[in-house]
Amino acid sequence: MEVLEQLNQTMEIQQYSGDTKKAYNYYINKFLEKNKPNQEKINEYLCGLSKKGFAPSTVNIARSSLIYFFKTIEKPITIKIPKVKRDTTLPKPINREVIVKLIQNTKNHKHKVLIGLLYSSGLRLAEVIKVEWNDLDFSNKTVRVNKGKGRKDRISILSSLVIKHLKDYKEKRVNKENKY
């Protein structure tokens, strides 16, 4: 069995997310295209990513993929790669007026509801896509996120306006299945 197939099977067994598998495969393939696996080449590769101006989070993903690869498949190499220090800055919130204009200028009712839900609840796009009607609790103004980032469940809040839009949308829908 090819080494990368074996790696993908291992990630599948360990239930890595699709995005993680995709990123790991990308960085491992890029590394193996030009390098023979050894400690010096790993350091050169990661240093090269830093010098090219890649963000610390990107370099750390490449680092994690190589560590995973060598611990899982190529056991003889001992990995001694320091993590790249990341800046800790708070995200800049989007101005409320911008969101209101975005929602007002959106013609599709479903898209309006999705934008409102994203903004008011703080859910990630991938989490909003998985929301089902039974995850919404209008009386408590909450939404349950099942298997969100890191396969963790959590509860988030819903604004009164989003609840109103969700109820309106549910009334007008043709397809009355569980997912919205």
C-alpha cells in the first residue's frame, strides 16, 4: 500500500475532519515532492514557508501535518520542530450597519435568514449549514450546534429578529423537511 494511502486510512480511522485531511495531504505532498525525509529538510521546508511570508497558523498546519506523517508512517525520524508563535489579536467586528445593509440587499429569503443567523449567533458557516429545525429552541432563544468545530456540541443564542425571520421562512417554505 502506498504511504499516502496508508496515511489517509489512518486519518479516516481517527475521524479527522475533511479539511484537516485535505490540508495534511497538501503539505505532506508538497514536502515529499522535493525532499527526502530527515530533520534538516523538515526544518528547511518550514523555514522556507516562514520566509515566503506564510502566516504562522499556516506554518503550524504544515508542521502538524509533517509531525503526524512521521509519527504515523515514517517512525525513524524524531520530530523536534518548535511551534511558530502566533500573534494574539481579537477579530475586528463587522459594523452593525454593514450587516443590516447586507441583509436588506439580499433578495433570497433563505440567504437573509442564514446571514442573520451567522451574525446574531456567532456560528461558523459549516455549523449553520448543519442546523436542523429541531436544533432551534425559540422559547429559550437558543440554537444547538451538533458536532461543531472539534466535533463538540454547544449552545448559542438567537436574537428575537432572527427568530421572527426563521418562523417567517418556515411558514413560506415549500419543502417542509427537517433541515432548513
